[in-house]
Amino acid sequence: MTSAPASATPNGQLTLATPLPGATALPDTAWLAQVQPCTHYVDPAAGTPALPGPGDSGPGTNAQPWQSLGHAAAVLTSGQTACARAGTYAESGVYLANSGTATAPIALRGLSGATVVPPTSPSTADRATFQFDASNGRSLSYWLVEGFTVDKSSGSSADTAARDGAGFTVVSSGSGAINHVAIRDNVVKNGKAGMGVLVRSVGNTGGGKVADVLVEGNEVTNFSRWKASDGTFHKAWASGRTRMDANALSIEGSGAVAAESVARLQAKRNSFHDNGGDAVQCLTDNDADTAVTNPLGDPVDIDLVDNRVVNTPGSAPIEENAVDVKSCRQVSIRGTDPPTTTGPAVTWNKFAELLPTRLAVDAPGNNSNGDAVVLHYRARRVLIDNLRIWNTCSGISIGRAGTRVDNVVVRRVLVFGLRYGKALGGGTAAETTADATRCRGNGVFATGVTGLDITHVTMDDVPGSGIGLSGYDGPVDDVDVWNSIVRLRTPTGVVSGVPAATPRWIAMTTVSGIATDSVDSNRNVFWHADDPNAATGAYFTNGSNLALAAWRTAGRDQLSPVADPQFVTDPVTNDYYTVTTSPARDLALANTGVTGCGTGPDSGFRESC
């Protein structure tokens, strides 16, 4: 990180941290190429009049398949692959017993139409469907499970048991170790567990941990969890129930131990939507311990790449954040389609459709303000790169009272159509106003952070602050805002009783906690879509509201114009390219890994040629 990148780089380069924050090691997935075609078969009709034969007591061949997934998971050994035929498997607690090797992994594959539902007996319904488990002294490795639809809406009719249990759990405890596992191309839906997919290390000792995990190509949807006053959990809300977390993917480490607990996990090209919690949550078991500063047990090298978190517009206000990073280190939230290339918008790495959860029905302390990405507690060395965000209450929120976030780079991010003063309601008018007041419409907001680089970011239709910095919850220092575009707008459709918006390009508030001499910005384009006099408007805040000339007295934004960025017609559809006369063209300071197609790079998310 650099406090003043321009003066620190006499060659005219904006130099980002080297190496960049984010995951520095990816999981080893080379072994997946060694997975064999079907060596064994499973059919739910095996051993019944529809398909006479020995079932699970047979050889598991094409002619005499096994009947249950649980049996297949128990007996498969190195180099074997069981393929599950179409049909409904009423099972839970499918326990993967043996380990494969790098050259002879084990696989359980669902063929088209293979669906797993909870058993009809309530006593056995409350379990994860597929269990990767390693407790003290046990290890499990080189396993692939793919191609299944896990539907928690079927099975037991008892509400306290039906739909419970995650779809997949990968859990090590004590000296147990799990490595080289893949969960790929599954659909997990309609549950009331705390998560669809869980990766967890509990009190790891003696080398026990979870490592080299791939979660790819899955869809996790329609999980919600409501707790009744009698302690039971339910899928749907009813009077007296409180909303608990029901995340799509939960990554949980052991922060209290002096060794890695979860390492090298990649979640790639998954669709997580309409769940009653975060799409991805990364945490450790002592997040709130402010005396801990850099524990080795926090999850490390977490690569979230090309995931799509786009909720159904108007769905129930149960979703929290697209990504919530607590005490995890070396985390990437990134897309792989370079925004510098031409072509239509990509499908992946998009986060959208978030509103505040309802405080009146949230469990205490378990609420969201409608932010797409949240970094707090001990989050450190985080890269957010090539991401599109829209129709959320804020884009990226960083920091939390009493804790510190360190070393964050936000690069090539597009944020547009932010919401302000909105909530879905469902309670009293006063409750709706209180919820809507938490919908602030900020592009990036940070408090309690050291080292934040924001570069090549486009923020359009921003009703709050494009960049908001506050010392309220902890000191803010070493912040760079370069090569970006911020276009403000006046919000509409604000819930009655919500205070009026105060749009700002960059706002530094509670400045006693901000090392203002280490906040640097330049080569940006600023505009207010609803104010023709924006060039003289006081849209900066540094303790008091300032126009550009006064803002520049601190040395900031000497080369940043206040001018219409001139996006192409219908920029939402056309991915925010600019026209040839745009002031953003060729404005940017050349920076690490970026080249322009004109006399220099363009400011903003897109390079327009």
C-alpha cells in the first residue's frame, strides 16, 4: 500500500501492493483428471419388484446395482466411481468412508435426474445429506461428489425435522484432516439448516485441518431458518419466530489455534440466491476476540471466483450479504473475464438485489443493511476485482467497531443503481422506516481500516457517498482513490420518515479518527446527474462540505474533472463503456498490470476503445 502513490512513483505509475492481496495459493485440483468413469452403479429401485436383485448386498454392477448412496459411500475404495441413476433417494447422513489417492480418487456421481430427499422418519431427517467427516485420528481425502439435486422440501412431514441438515458438510475436528475434496455441479435447495454447504475446522490439533477444497458449479437456493420460542427451527416465518442465518456456503475456521485450520478453498461459478443469510460467509470461532490480531487459525487462501449472487427482485427480506468476510486472510472476490476486453457483460461475478433485513424479526445482532460485500473483524489481505454490483443498499462496507481490517484492494468494480431509504416492509410503518433508514446508498464505505486502494471503479446512480470514510468505529489511514468515476443522483421512492439523502463524491466524516494526510485521490471523474451546477457544488466532505477548489487545497484530485463521464447510451445494458469525448478517456494514471488502448488507460471500470 502507498500513502501517496503519485509522488512515490516518479515514472508515472500507480503501484499497488506487491504481491496483491487475495489468495496466494489455490487448491490442488489436478487429481480430478484421474477420476474414473462409472465403475459401479446405484439405483433406488434396486432390490424392489421394479428392479429385482440383491440391492446393497450385490456387486453394484450395471446389471445388479446397489440401492443406496449410503452403501456406495461406505464401500467405494481408491479408483472407483459409483454413478447414481435417475430416481429419488430418501437418505441423509451419507458418510464418505474411505480415502482415495492423487492417482486413484473416489467419486460419487449423480446421473441426470438423481435426486436426494430427507428420509420419511423424523428421527433420521436432521442430518447433512453428504458428510465429509474427519474427527480425531481420522483422515479423508481425494473425493468427488457431483451431479445431485438435494431437495430438502420432500421427505419427513414433521416440520421440526424435515428440511433440516445441510446439503454438504466438510468438517474436521481435533487431529482429523480432510484434503482434496470437490463438490461440483449439484443443486441444493429448500432447506432450513444454517447453511447449504459447510466447510469447518473445529479445534484442530496435531495437523488436523481442511485443505484443498473445490466448490464449483453448484446452485444453492431457498434456505431459510426461523427459530420458535420453544427452540425448534422452521422453514417459514410465523408470529414469534426470529430469523437465523441460513447461508449458502459457510467457511468456518479455528482462530484460537496456532496452525492453519481451513486453507486453499476455491468457490467457483456457483449460483447462490434467495437464501436467508449470506451467499458466502467466511469466519472463525473467535471473531469477536479483540485481543487477537493475526491468528494462524483463521481461514487462509479463500478464492471466490466467478460466483453469481442475484436474488429474485421483491423476495422476502431474509438475504444478508453476497459475501461476508470476517476473520479470514488472503481472500479473493474476483472475476476472470477481463473488463478491459470488448464484448457483452459476463454472466458471472455479479451481486444484486439486496435490501435490509427486518430488525423486528432478526435474531439479536444478526441483521444486514443490504450491503453486497462486507469485510470486518480481522479480515485482511482482501482483493475485490472485476465485480459488478447493482440494486443493493451499498456496494462494499468495510470495518467494525473495536476491530481492524487490513490491506484491501478494490479494483475494476462496477456499482450502479444503488438504493437509498428502501425496505420491503411487512411490519409496522415505524419498523419499515427504521429498516429503510439503514439502506444508505454508499458505493464503498470504510471505517477502522489500514491500507485501502480503490482504483478503476465506476459508481453510477449513487444516492449516498461514492466513497465514505469514517473514524467513528476505528482509525482510517492509508487510503488511495484513483482512476475512478463517481456519478451521483437524487434518490426516488424513499420510504416516508427516512432522512433526506446527502450525496457526496468523497465524504470523510468523524475526521478525528482519519489520518487525512494519508488519504489520497486523483485522476477521478466526478458528476451529479441531477445538478447542472455540480462543478461548483459542495459534494466533498472533510469535516465540512467542500466544493472542488476547497477540496483540492489538501493536494487531492488535482487532475480530477467535475464533468459528465459520458457513458454510452443505455450504459446498464452496454456495460458502461464511454463515448470518445468522455473526460475519463486516457485520464488514468498507468498502474500495475493495466494498459490502455489510447494514450493512456481510461478512468473507471471499463477500458473503451
